[in-house]
Amino acid sequence: MKKPTVLFVDDQVSIHVVVKAMLNKNYDLEFASDAQEAIDLVSAIPVNLILLDIELPELSGLELLESLMIDTTLNDVPVVILTGKATEEREQKAKNLGAAAFVSKDKLLTEEGKQSLSKIIENNITESATRPAQDTDLKKVGKLIIRNLVKDSKKKDFFFVARRFSVNLMKYFDIEYLSIWSVQKGRPNMLISMGDLQPPDFGPEDIKKEPAFKTLFIKRTSYMTNNANCPGKTGIFANLAMESGLSSEIGIPMFKISRENLSKNRMLVPKNTPAYSFIILKRNHVFTTKEYKLLVKVITYCGSILWILYRNMFAE
């Protein structure tokens, strides 16, 4: 009989050894050192319980917990918070976010504490592991989206092609809100907005104040965050997005380069190539690293096709 699977998330590898010795007999164990690695694992394999440290790099344990509880595909996985800095405030916040239990790491120091933690896991673990959605062939999806865009581009109508492209991204990546912004002379303008979340009175001057705008247009760099309110990785209109349950976001710039020149440069955008546009993707379940990497490649390539249509229609 297959043992239940416990995913342990902690950036201290020495603690991995302790937990393995303590739980290996009764559980199949998976280990992650940060939130994104945990997301990639829990999205790929059935997990019966997550044992989650609060102090993690990039995305904290509580921020990851919040995103998992929003995620409609993963929010039935029990999460036990394990921390070396236990406070009543942290415990209450963890329970408010949906943690099944809150445990101090001090319990790992004594035999009695280890037995207590084992009992907490036993009492909270789910019998039937959450099964990830059927593994999609992402490369196949990417090729399909590109093929459709190339076909649509024969219409030579930027808005028609960009809208069809947006529909395909939303369809194949379960995107619940998408927007495409152009930037002319430093001024952003919304070209396309799709989905249920429509930010009220959110104009060019508002988006210029967003940290993500600097990342996308000034630094010309893509980003992914699985908690839009995470300090240092704040997404576009993050508060509104979190209130609407859209915790995960990807932002990708599109560049002033033709498909031919991009291909000649081995699909790499030359360092000083300016961006003409960027795209924002939001949804209520976490993005995996594989999805992010594929979306960057697909949107960068498709952006080079859209650039020619954009340039012809909106020549500066």
C-alpha cells in the first residue's frame, strides 16, 4: 500500500534531515527549499499534506499559504505551519489564512515534541491526495498558439490579431484577467482588457506608479509572482487583484524587433532593444516555473509578429 505523501518546505537543508529521519517510516517525503519549488512540486505530484516553514526566501510561508488557499485546484491540501519564531499574532494569521495547524520548531528538539508533531500530521493529513490536473504538453500548446497567431497575422489588423492571441492565452493557460498595454513616449495606454476583473479608474498615470511598470518597461524584464502583494514582487493593482482572488501574476514585455531579426539572433532579444508593449496575465491559481518560461518564450516571439502590425498601425 502506497504511503501518503508529505511535502516539507524549508530553506534550511539541515532541518530536511531531521524531518526525514522523523517521518520517513510512515510517509513518502518530498522536499523544497523555497515557495516556487514547492509550487512546482505540488502542481506535479499528488500531495496529502504540506509541512511549511514561515521563513522562506522570496515568497514567505504565510504568503504561499495565502496563495494556496486561493488556488481552486490546491486549496484542499492541508497545510501545517512549522516555524522557529512562533508568536500569537503569526499563529492567528496562519489560522485565518487556512492553516490546519501551527507548530513551533522547538517540537523537533525533544522526543515528546516529535511525537506531538507526528500526531498533528496524522490528525490533519488527507487520505486522498489532491491530483494535479492532467499534465499538459506545454510545448505543444506553445506551438499551437504561435501557429494560430501566424495564421491570423495575415489579416494585418493589429487589434484583431492581438485579441485572438489574448483569447488563446486565456483559454490554454486558464487566465482570468489579461491586459495588453502599449507605451508611446513613456506613456502607457491600455489596448486590450479581458476577464472579469476590470480595475475602475485605473489610467496611464496610475500604472506608471506601479513598481511592475518599471520592471516591464524601464528594465524590460519579465516577472512572475504567486502572491501579488509579496513585498518586492508586487503585481499590477495588487490590492484589487488579491481582493478578487487573483493572487498569481505574470508580466512580460514585448519588443521592437521583427520575427526575422529575432530568429537571426537565436530567439534572444538584443540587450538595448526597447519595449513597445507589455502584457499582464492574472489567475486564481499558482503559476509553475515551466508555465512561466514557456509564456515568456511564446509571448516574446508572438510580440515580434505583433510589433510589425503595431508599427504599421501606430507609427510614432
